[in-house]
Amino acid sequence: MTEAPNQHQLGKILRWLIPLAISALAIGLVLRQVGFSQFVANLSKIRWQAIVLASLVYFVSMFARVFAWYILLQKRVSFKDAFFAMNAGYLLNNVFPFRLGEIGRALLLDRTEGPRTFEVLSSVVMERVFDVFLAAVFVLAMLPRVIGGDFDQRIVWLALVVTVVGLVVLFLMARNHERINGWVAKWGERTGWVKTRVAPRVEELLAGLAVLKSPGAFLLSFGSLALSWGISFGENYIIFNQLQPNPPFWWMIFVLSMAAFGAALPSAPAGLGVFEGVMVAAFALLGVNADLAFTHAVVIHALAIAFTGILGLIGLRLQGQALVSLYQRAVHKSPVQREGE
């Protein structure tokens, strides 16, 4: 009788411990190469004017990213709501494990009049697919500079192909949404839980993909996200230029794109340790010592955590939500109840 509950409890503990262990390992490996006194000395090189400028550039990049998501949401919510919901999702990721921020921002936008949770989640999926695609393109473009033209690029090509296939699948689902809904409806006629549970969710998911049927909206969203990436490279350049004057700009493209892939690894909240470890490893391929790389990673990471934290708290305040209650809703995937449900 007690075996099943014990296994469930063990599973919950491992879900917490494994990401924390990965972050701890990454932090340990990095700190073995970094001297604290040198880290402090490096921090002193960064002028406050550079921090202010990098912060302004960060916000411009954030606005471009939110605009991309706003288009994917088909403008069914206000830009302000999309802006604060995205940052509230980032805040959730920064404080709690399991990366529930994407679910959290979907729940925040689930209202009586507006997109449903699964519609929002489908737009988040598209944003993530765009992100992976861009990161793969940037890494693929920079690797010959880093290692040489004879480098085996099959792994990056594989990531690129998988992402393209994913995007094509989403596009085909959007184009054939009525047919898919029909298939699910016929299945629901034979199975009650499919009719009551699966069919409505599939319909919401496909409704959220409708933007893919519009080439103009697709290009505007994808272009805005690509612009956000480009501006983020500039933010990184501003900070790293304080540590090592006049670095090649393409270094920032390579390092930030690699960090994006590293963010997919299980880790402690906010990607602590893993983000820094991947950045240090990427800079090492460029011949940059660990002290400089670690300082850069800490400053960039700290800016992102601080700004998303502040904006996320503002967003939750505006929505009348508490962070813990949003986390609990995300864990249980509990949307709001609408009239008639």
C-alpha cells in the first residue's frame, strides 16, 4: 500500500535534486578556474555608464521579443499584458524549479475574454521553436570561425533540421486545423474523455497556431525575434568590451547562442551555474580566460534576473496575483473558470 506513495515521493525529490546537482556541478567546475580576487578586480573594470547603457539595450531587446510574442498571440491581448506576462513567466523560472514560467504566463493571459491557456501555450511553443532555430543558425555560422572550416558540423545541422521539421509540422497543423479537429471529434464520439478533455485542448492549441497561416504575421514575428537577438549581442558587447577592449563582435554571437542551448539543460532556478558554465566554456573556445568569461556571464545574468524580477512582480501586482499562487496554479495547470464551464 505504501510502495506507490513512496515511489511518488522519491520521484518528486529526484525532480528537485537532479537539476540542483547539475547546477552545483557546473558551479563547482567553474569556480575551480576562477579566483575571487580576480573576479572582484574584473568587476571594478566595468563602469557604471556601461551598465546603464547595457540596461537600456536590454530593454530594447526585451520589447522586440515581446512584440514577436504579441504577434504570435494574434494581438488578442494588449502589448502591456503580453509584456508583463512574459516577465512574470521569467520571474517564475528564476524563483522556482521545473521551468514552469511558460505555463505561468499562459495562465496569466487566460481570461474570460481572450485566448485560452492552450492557445497561449501554442504561441509560446512557436516562440521557443523560433529561438532554437535562430540559435542553431548563429552557432552554425560562427563555428567555422571558432574551430576551422573542417569542423564536423553534423550535430548543429541536426539541431537545425529538427527545428525546421518542427516548424513545418506546426505550419501543416495550422493549415489543416479543421481536418485535425474533425479527426479528434470522431475519436471523441467513441471515447468520452477524449470528447471532454482532449478535443477542447486540441482545438485551443490549433487556434493558437493560426498566425502561421499568415506569411506577413509570421515574418513580422520571426523578424522581431531575430532583431531581439541582434540587440542582445550588442548588450553583451557593451559589457565584455569593458573587460577586454575591442573584442570581435562575432564572439558575442557565438557565446550567447551557445548559452541559449545550455539553457535547455536541467538546472537550478534561473539556470544558475549552468548559464555561467556554458558561457565560460564557449569563451574558452575563443581563448578567453575563465576569470573574464565568468565575470561577463555573472553581470549579464544578474541584469536579466534583476530586470525580469522587477517587471515580473509589477506584472503580478497588476494582475492581482501572488507569485506562490501562480506557481501552484502552474504546477496543477489550473486555468481560470469561464462562464458556462
